[in-house]
Amino acid sequence: MNYVEKDKNQDSIYTNKMRAGSRRTYFFDVRQTKGKDYYVSITESSKRSDGEGYDRHKLFIYKEDFNRFLECLQETINEVKNNLLPDFDYNTFSRKDTDESSEQTNKQEDTLSW
């Protein structure tokens, strides 16, 4: 079974997609374990420079790590936004692609919350 077939066997219960430019897409999925538990899968899919397919990288976050993961992510983002690049206009890049009808509409916020 190849990578794509294996991934299709683990259907998402919920999915949200974010395009990041013309070469990258992020997928945020809720998946279920065999033990009927839930976890979050974050996938970065990027077009290969040779144009022959995509590279995928996955990150799995389990429920016991949700709060700490979110806290560390927010602290890391705040470090860049507040201390390293405070004058950068982040709102310039906060637009959503309107041609994706399946995307959830989310408010842009300075803090992440669960």
C-alpha cells in the first residue's frame, strides 16, 4: 500500500484547508483512532520544483497535547510578530481564497483559542 492509499483509508471527520501561495496548501484534519479517540493531523502539501507531483509533510497532535501545543505555537508566533518583525503588515497576507467553497469562515484573531 503506498502513501496515498494509506492516507485515504484514514478518513477525516473534519477538514479545513488553507492555501498558502501558489505552491503550498495546509490541511487541518480531525481523525479517529482505532480506539475511537480523536487527534489532529496537519499536512503541508507543496508542489515539487520539477512540477512532478507533491511533497507532503505531516504532524499529528493528540488530545493530551492540544493545550500545550497551542500555547507554544502562540508564544512562537508572538515572538516573531512582537519582537522580531513588529513593523511587518501581517494583515496583507490574511486574505482567504474565495474560490474554495468548502473552507470554513474564521475570524482573524491575534490569539489562538481552542
